[in-house]
Amino acid sequence: TTPVAPEERAERQSEGCRQCREKWEGKGSISGFNVLEAADDVIAIADHLGYDRITLTGTSFGSHWAMALMRHHPERIERALLGT
């Protein structure tokens, strides 16, 4: 493959993200796709499985997601191991 300049790569990624967002917005609201809703989904799954407290592990977005869980549901978190 031919190397791509960083500026062009960023432009291509932005365009791809824009197209993806337009596609999904065309199917309905995407307002529920956020980290707080995702954190609540984890708690709903833990409830369904009968877990009172959970252990979290995560890197990159997983760390962001785990921090949302720890902030909004601290009583449900046993421990966490997070990375970058």
C-alpha cells in the first residue's frame, strides 16, 4: 500500500465517521448510544446474572466505560484494573 499523509488519513477517518453517523441517524435516534447508557447496560446484565458487585477490567475506551460505571454505580463495583 502507498503511505498516506497524516492529514489525509485524518480527513478520511473523519469522512468515514460522518458517513457512519449519517447511516445510523437515518435509521432513528442515536441519542442512547453513550457511555452512561452503556454503563447502565452493564448493571442490567449484572442484575440479570444475579451479581451484586462486579470487577472491571478495561483499556482505552474500556477504561472510560469502567470509570463511568465507577462514578455512577460505585456501590456495585468490587474492584477495577484499568489501563491506557
